[in-house]
Amino acid sequence: MAALQQYKCPCCDGAIEFDSSLQKMKCPYCDTEFEMETLISYDDELKNAKGDNMSWDTAAGSEWQEGETEHLRVYVCKSCGGEIVGDETLAATACPFCDNPVVMMGQFKGDLKPDYVIPFRLDKKAAIAALKKHYGGKRLLPKVFSKENHIEEVKGIYVPVWLFDTDAKANIRYKATRVRTWSDSKFYYTETSFFSVTRGGSLGFQNVPVDGSTKMDDALMESIEPFDFSKAVDFQTAYLAGYLADKYDVDSEQSIERANERIKTSTEKAFAQTVTGYATVTPMSSNISFENGTAKYALCPVWLLNTKWKDQKYTFAMNGQTGKLVGDLPLDKAAYKRWLFGLTGIIGAAAFAVSYLMWLL
């Protein structure tokens, strides 16, 4: 015996049934009526919906050629375990991620050679000036942050990123509503109309960056975006002179999940912006597939300053190409109490003066 086909209401998801008096399908929960042909078409659309298909060719980077790493040295931080690459002229330094001394271990070996590098466009003077401006006028900032010798500790580092290119094809279905209200002499009326809206098409993505270092906070790195990848050049070790370079510890395969998340979110946002003219729009299903997905390996320029205050770490990062700077600032509670006490005193004195003047009048 064949199984009975049961339909769910597209408006409220309740089970709908055939109304013999109307000769239509009707939902007993929200009283919405449907033509049978409409429900069959809607049901076919749901059955044909596919899941996401996000596959990549992650053959990024290349092997180092003989002699290319001859002048590169590896510095290892004993505190956070980070491996930092610099040229042979780099003097003793501190870890740009935790600010502890790093030890030179020897010549650089292994890992992949970057495909591209975005050279530093802003020098250390520009980074220091940006930090001073960021600190300026903040009376409740601990003094350690505004000390000249502390600001000088800002370091230039190339952060490893994986760049993902792909064409994203999407089919997204939404539940949308339009609401109409009116009234007469006795009642106010509200009519809600439900719609099933679909959007399909494709978007091209180029150079979607994913941070390849666990030591660099992803949120911080994404906050100083965008980088202008049209200014990226083929990698040469000469660009590392005078700077540090973090060794990636998250490979391209491990970065796919984050790339998928960023691209899917951007795709869904772009398609949602095309669904207009409705009171509410709710995504119901999403099918996104990638074509020609590839990854590249690049180094991006960042100025970093790490410091601690009351056992809490504070990191400031500036895009070494555009100058965009982000970072949280701590509050000196002692200075805040002094400021609050002074402000309370001023307000109290002003209130007393006003009340005294009114008494005289």
C-alpha cells in the first residue's frame, strides 16, 4: 500500500489537509489556502534542494630553491613557542606576540615558500605616530602605555595568510511576509501574506584571506583588513630585511573551514540584500557550491605592539599598508577614582553655588 503524501504549511509548518468545500488544501492552524499544483511545485523544490559543496585545490606555496634560505634565521620564543623568521642582520629581539625575549636557533629550513608578499608601505615612524594619536587625550590610560620607550617597542612583522579564490554558486530560499492593516468603525484588521522567495546566481571571490598563524588573533587580523592585494608582488627574501616574519602553523587545508565560513556569510548577505519589499524575510534553506576553488600563500605587513597591564595582555595591530589600527585600551582604576572624585566635587560645588544664588534671590 502506498504511503500517504503529507504536506506541511509553508507559512507555519503545520500539517495541511484537503478541504472538500473549498476544493483546496487548507492549513487548520493559520487558515491559509493552497492550490494543489502550488503545493506540488513547492514540494518538488524542497526535494531537489542540495547541500553545500565547498571543495578546494589547496596546492598553495612552492618549495624553496637552493640558496634562497641561506640568509634567513629562525628565532624561537621560549614563552609562547612561536617560530619567527628574520634575516641574518636582525639583532636580538623580543617576540612580537608575547613580548618575551626570543632566541636564534639557526638557519631557516622547511615549510613552503610564499607565493606573494605585500611590502610594508608605512614605516615604524608612521606606526609610532598612529599609536600616539590612539593614546592621545585618554587621561585614564595607564602611564606605561604612553611612555616613549614603550611605544618604541612596536615591531614590524609579516603575518602568513592563505588567500582563497573561488566562484560561488548559490540557491537560497526565504520565507517572506507582507502585512496590510486597516480599520473600520468597530475593528482594526491585520492581514499577513506569506511568500516563498528563491534567489539563484553566482558570485566571484578573490583573495579571501585566512590567518595562517595561531599566535595572531583571527579577529584582530580581520579587523585591520582590507589589504590591497593588487599591490602584492612575487615573494623575494629581500623584503624580509629589517622585519620579522611569522612561520605559519595552520596550513591551507586547516584554513578551509574559516574560508568557507567567510565566503558563505558574504554570499548569503549579498543575496539577502536582493530580497526587498517585504515586512520580514527569513532564510529557510541555502545551497552553496564552489567552482575553481584555489588557494595561495602570502605574507601581509603588520605593525604589532604587545604589552601587559595587571596580568592582562593588550595587543595593538596596525595594517602596514593602509595604516588602519585597532586595539583595546585598559582603564587605570586609581586614575578613574581620582577623576570621579574630582568630578563629583565639581558638580557638588556647582550645585551648592546655584542653590546659594537662588537663596539670595
